[in-house]
Amino acid sequence: MNVTGIIAEYNPFHNGHLYQLEKARNDTNADYLIVVMSGDFVQRGAPALIDKYTRAKMALENGADLVLELPVLWSTASAEYFAGAGIALLDRIGVTSAVCFGCETPDQAALLSLARFLAEETSAYRSALNDALKKGMSYPAARAFAVQTSLSAPLSGDPSVLASVTPELAETILASPNNILGLEYCKALFRRNSQIRPVPIARIGSGYHANNLDTSFASATGIRSYLNGLADLYSDLSALDAWMPKSAFLTLCEALNAHPLMFEEDFAAMLGYCLVTHDSFTDYADGSLELSNRILRQREHFSSVVDFLDDLKTKEVTYTRLSRLLTHILLDIKEKDYGFYRNLDYVPYGKILGFREDAAPLLKELKQHSTIPLLTSPLDKKQQLDEAAQALLKKDVLASELYRMAAVQKSGFAIPNEYKRKFLRV
């Protein structure tokens, strides 16, 4: 059986995602496609636009055969942890042959070479990275500086990398969010000595952060910005029909009858409560003593999430890191959690959000080869989870419950909690 994995957010599912699923199936000759998808909170440190079950349904209707949830500890983490956990989940279920991911560099051999170089972390690279961080550079800027410095020093660099990756090419590769995630997926595979084959797919259409909507391949960022700016959501929703597969658009429209679209500001009250009931934020994931002190000084001015992020922003700290920090404060995710669960190989269970009825042979293979329990609800096979796994699952349930409560407050809809939700069969 040939099984290909994809790690995604589908926030929301759009034409570019459909293209990737179709290309992944064709390029790897896959019998089945498994998607590891973020739950109700995503990697940029924000709530998902629509709930995880709706997004999973969009994927299943457009080529995915099985959707597994990436635990919230990792779905809201930096690219390295996000990718490491996604790859670990695909590896631990025991059936994955290849993993496909989008990239924006045409030189895919260089991408793989640079990933191996980063996975090995030469002493020259580590030294340059630490020096850059000490000088106050943000982590992305420090990493780019360290790579360029290392590749410019042949005596300390990896000759196999130096033959195919110039400092200039490395700078170009590291300038793209999709390339950065692709590098992290490959790094995770190399470090695990995994038999899963990395298969980059060239991205088409608008860039990751582009707001240009004059194309059928609009980015998820552009679509979210459009929706967030609408004065009357329902009167202008039809524009999405051009940017999403028909079935995904119809699924979204149907879902809005029972669940509202969610944005950062819908969690302002919850976050505000967390900010005024804590004396320190140093221990939270993506936190630091300096950031904690800034939050404590600024919290009396908190009125909205976006404005508060602007108040906290400095040239040394990226907006995304700050957004993740606030999300981790909201969800009670601590820095120590990363180290603890990383030592347990990231993901001790696989939570099924949905599958296609005709994927029964895939489920049979999973039952035979998976080294971790596969759950269909928080109560399913709970006896198979040890204390650490149950604690991680509790974080997922908490995140889903906060998301549900904010959605109920916004809309007045009666939305079932995580224990009452049933996994999807399409």
C-alpha cells in the first residue's frame, strides 16, 4: 500500500490546497492520502477561521482519505516543533511512504541539501546563530545570518551542501514561509532517520502572505483578510466561490448556519482575563523575562488583541512569535511542555477527525502497523493512554472548549462540545 502524508491547516481550504492534494497523489502514485491537520488553533498563533471538523470535511471531500488532528501543543508552535510533531505522527502510524509539502524554490535539490545541513547543525552554524541572537536579531534573521556565514566558510561548512547551495540561494530559500516549513519537515525526517520520502511540490498562485485576490489561487492569508474586513459577511460570501473548490465553498456556507467565523478579537475577553490574573508570563511557550515584563507594563492598556500586539512589537521579536505567546497564555501552554513531550517523541496518540468510507483498507493497515493508539473521541481508548498522553489530550480538549465557548458567545448557536462531536465519515 502506497500512502502519502500532508501536514496542513486548511485555514480555509482553497484551490491551492486542492492542487496540492491532486499533485501529491499523482507524483507519489498514492493509494491513499493522510492529512495531519491543526485543530481549532493554528501555527501563526491564532484561532482557526472555522472549526476543525468543517475544515476536515473540506479536505475529505477534495482528495484526503483520512484526517488526523495535530495536538494543539504543536499546532500553535514554531515551525520546527510544528513540523517535527507532524512528521512524528506520520512516522508513528507506521504506513506513510512519502510526505508532500509546498515550496517556493524551483531548486528542490538545494532545499533538501540545505535541510540536511540544518539538521546536522555544524559547530560553525551554532556559533554564528548564538552570536546573532546575542546581538538582538530575531530568530529568523539570526538563522539566515548563521546559514550564510557557515556556507561562506568552506573549512567549517559541509562540502556536499557547499557544492549545491550558495549563501545567496540559501537567503532566497529562507525568505519564504513555505520553504521554511519544508526545510523543517526534511530536517525532522533526517533526524529521525525516517524511511518516509520527502516530496516537495512547487507552490502556484499567490504567495503565503499575499493579500492579492485577483487570481483563482488566492492565499489563505488573503481569504482571511477579505473575510475579516467584510461589513456584511453573508452578502459578500459568494466571492469565495472563485477561490475555493465548489464543495469546500458549499461546506463552509452550510457550516456558517451553525458556527460563526472566528478571529483573534473573538478571544479578547478571555485573553484579557488571563493577562490580569497572572504575575509572570516567563514560563509560557515563546515567552521570556523581557516579554513578560513588557506584557505586565502594557496590560492595563489592553483593549484588543491586534492593538496589544502592536504595543508589544519590537524589531527583535516577530509579530508571529508574540501572537503565539498570547495564544499560549490563553491555552496554558508552557515552554517545559515542549521538552517533556519532545522526549516522548512528540505525539503519543492519533486523533481521527474523519475518513472516507472507501478508505477502509487504509484503516485496517493503520490498526496493524500504528505504534500509537488511534482515537475517535477524547473518551475513546482512554485506558490505553498513560498519564502524560492524557495530559496532552486534556490540552486539546481545553483548546476546543475555549474555541467553542467563544463561538457560542459570538453567535448564540448551540455548539456541541468535544465529547459530543462524532468523527466524520464521508
